[in-house]
Amino acid sequence: MVAEQYGPEEDRKPQSDEAHSAFLPPAGVEPPGPSEEDHPSSEFAVPEGLATESAIEPEGSAFIPPSTFDARLSHPAYTPAHGVPGIRLSQDAPWQDRMRTMLRMPVSDRPLAEAAQRHDETVGPAVPRVLDLTLRIGELLLAGGEGAEDVEAAMFAVCRSYGIDRCEPTVTFTLLSVTHQPSLVDDPVTASRIVRRRGTDYTRLTAVYQLVADISTESYDVTLEEAYRRLALIRRNRHPYPGWALTLAAGGLAGAASVLLGGNIAVFLIAAAGAMLGDRLAWLAAGRGLPEFYQFAVAAVPPAALGVSVSLLHAGLRPSAVITGGLFALIPGRALVAAVQDGLTGFYITASARLLEVAYFFVAIVVGVLTTLYVGVQLGAELNPEGTVEQIERPVVQILAAMVLSLTFAILLQQERTTVLFVMVNGAAGYVVFAAIAITADGSAVLATALAAGLVGLFGQLMARYERSTSLPYVTAAIGPLLPGSAMYYGVLNIAQSNIDAGFASLARAAALALAIAIGVNLGSELARMFMRAPSSSAARRAAKRTRGF
């Protein structure tokens, strides 16, 4: 009885009412038969009685085109049957052009890296050391004032020369990074470096370019240890000119600029004295740890003070030439050219940061000069704004002054002595073009400045290609005679005399002249790249494009 009531021995618990399914029919009721609603059929099912042929295709390769494919009707954007033509870059072209071309290409279209420096095939290149060397080289170039595109090209050249493929360098105003992905399934390796200090030494910049050129050339055997040793020597090298020579160069630059504006030998000496005093005060402020803004403001005071003194003494000299000559030694032409070059080549973040830096320097110069001129006006100094724009034609004297100005500017930039002669000739040629249009023909000063700067950039780029070096040592100092010191002084003086509208208009004109210099230099360089060693194949020309167009 117990077994019948509770079932088998392993299931002795009585069944409750809740254990029965709610969908079971009660006792005595027959369940209904299956209906179409309970078992719906697919809409795509073949009706009963309809004979069909087998639609199963025979198994084949996935690479066989479908039976409905027609090559004549295929979309032109598809990869053709013969493939995409490979891009071969001429090894005779400078490494800057080859690396710049590959950087503008999509990663998938770049040719494989052919290592110029051989390694043990069983070990391969030391990726962390190559990336560290790449960042250190990029740091020296960026700190020396090189453009972001050229810095990326140099970093890319170092990676590819040591056999590191699939690498992407990135350059901003103070940050450098490089990313390497060993394969499509491996995690990428990224290294970065911060540029905290920037200095002007074109001799060091040229040495770094020579190191990159040797690494990129197969005929030179530059191991990682050798590259690190040469890089350490470049860092430890002393500047080619001592501090006292730089101070004398600043004075010579200011004096030569004052002669360009009609000054005589007395004006030359007074302007040189003001610039040298300002340079020493700037060095003192830098030694105290003051930011560059205050260094520029302090350096602008002595030339303006000497110009005011000349006016108060009624010595019959041109105080405007004294003050403007001192401004020539302070205008940041190097940073301005690099900023506009970065903007024109697509590095907008770096260009914006550099332009903001240039704007701060301009404001600092204006503050220093404006404070001094305001005090001079209150003391009764007779400063005539109209006298600053009077052009005096002395062709021989002014050409010699332009050469001296370019020479002293090259010394301030710490250039090699072998480049100074070409810089002097290039600067004189640029000033002759400017004077012929703006002074002799009484044409637009902005147009004359742009054309002269374009000529300077073209000659500098051609010389850089001949020497297989950077173009900065051949260009930056040569634009010295074109700097807008006169327009800046005219604007500041008008503001000091409460002519606000005329003052800001002149400052805007100075900014336009500065931008014309930078754009002209970049345009001349691009023309040299365009017509010298142009790619021979259409595929290479397509790869060299910066963008895909509109």
C-alpha cells in the first residue's frame, strides 16, 4: 500500500496539485488534433505537389566569381584583376622627399621598408632602442626650430632605415610620439618624448640632418651604437660663437637695419649700443628664470630709450631709425616662418601654438617700446610718425647694409661659417627685389615682401638640396632685411600719441608683412620641390599629394 501510494522508493514524496501542468486537459476530455496555427509553416516552403529542381550549387572556391558577375559592369572603384600598381620611389631623390611622400600615403599603400642598415636576421632590430633613437633625433630637430613635417619625415626615415615597418610618427608643439605595430594581430608599441627647452643652433641642426642622411644611405654603416655616439657628440658640442660674439652680432644687426632706413654712421653706433644693452638685459632676465615674454619686453626698452634721448637732444639724427633698428633684432622671424610653414603643410595644432607664441613675443616688444615712447612723449620728445615711412634711396649702401644684417643674423642663429657667404648673397638679392618694387617703382610693400621672400626661399631650398641639408640655415637669416620693423614702430608710436586707429592699422600692416614673408618663403621652397626631381610615374605623383583634393 505504501509503495503504491508513493511510487518507487526513490520518489516517496506525494505529488501535489501544483505539480500538474495547467495545459493538460481534464480527465475524460480528448485533446484536440494538431492545427495549422500550432505548427505554422514557413512562407518560403514549397507547396505540396510542386516538383522543383535542386537549387543547391556545387561546392567550389570562394575566390571564383559568381555566375551573375559581369566584369564589364563592375564598379571602377573595385580593385582590378591585374592589381594595384606598386609605387617605387627613386633612390636618387633626397631622403626628405622620399619620406615625405610615404607619409602622405595611406598606410596600406606604403611600400615595405627596405632597411638601409643591416642587422642579424635571426635577432632583428631592437625595437625599443630604435624608437628611443628616433625620438631623440626628433627632439633635437623640433627644439632647433624645424617644421613639424620635416621632423616627422626624419623620424620616419630613421625607423625605416633600421627595418621598423608600420610605424607612425606624430609631432606637435612640445610632444613627439612614434607608434610601431609589429603585425596586424600584435599590440602596438608607443613611445613619446616631451620637448621642454628650445634653442637656436643651426650648426647642431645641420649635424642632425647629416646623421639622418647617413642612416638613410645604404653605403654608410651606422649601427645603433654609432648613431647614439654621434648623437651624444652633437648634444655636447659647444656653440660655434661665444656669448660676446652674439652680443656684437645683435648690435651689428640693429645698426645695419638703421642704415637701411636712412641712418648714418652715428645712427649705426647708437642703434648698435641700444641693441647690445638690450641683449645683455635679456640674458640677465633669462638667468633669473623670467619667462621669454619679460625677456623680450626688457630687451625692447634700451633701443627705444636711446631713440627718445636722440630726439630730446636735438642732435639732427633720425630717432626712428635708432628705434626701428633695435626692433629688427627682436622680431621673431624664425618662429614666424616655422609657424606659417606648419599651417600650410596641414599641422594646424602646431601652427596655432607657434603663432600664439609669436603673438606673445610681438605683444612683449610692443609693451616695452610703448612704455618707453609714452614716457618720451610726456617729456616732450619730437617723434614724427610720418618720418618713419620716408624711404631713402642709397642702393650701394643699402645693399651692403642688407649683407651685414644677414651676416649678423646668421651669427645669432649659430650657423656654420661655410653657410654665411651664401646667406649674405641671398639676403642682398631678396632686398634688391624688395627695393626695386616697393621703393623704386613705388609698389605695394606687401607684394614686394612676398616676392622677395619667395625668391629667398627658392634659392635657399635649391642650396639645401645641393648640400642635402635643411633649408633653414640658408633662408632664415636671409629674410632679415625684409622684417617689418618700421611698420611696427610706426604703430606703437601712434598708440603712444593717442592715435589708436592709425596705430592698430599699422600693427595690422606689420602682421601682414610678416605673414607675407612666411608665405613667400614657403612658396619658394614648394616651387623648388615641385620642379626639382619630380616623380617620374603617375603613381608616384598621386602618392606625393598631401590631400585627395576637393
